[in-house]
Amino acid sequence: MQLNKSIANEIESIFTQNIEVDWTKRVSVKSRIRILICKELMKNHFSKEEAEELSNNIVKMVIEKHTEG
């Protein structure tokens, strides 16, 4: 399955509402964000396995992008 624009907007909103200082170094914040993304994806008909994999990949990509430069 592919993420549509509304799901992407919801995921972006999850990040903006949950990002804290040094969030990339805090396991609890990363976990909370991953769980919220996973719930959003499952709400949009992704299987639990797909949602977990995607949420892990999304958080990983955002952390990599956030820590560049």
C-alpha cells in the first residue's frame, strides 16, 4: 500500500505535536511517535505488520534527516 496525502499529513501532524528537545535521543518519545503513526496507518487499513514496518521506517528516515548537517 502507498501513503496518500491525507495519511502523510496526519503523520506530519503526529511529529509536530510530539517533538521535544533532543527527541531523537529519547527512546520514550520515539516510541510514542512510532505507536501513534502505527495507529494512524492501521486506521487507514494497513495491516499491523505493514503499519509497524512503515512506522519504524518513517521514524528512522525522519531522524536521519533531522540529524544531517
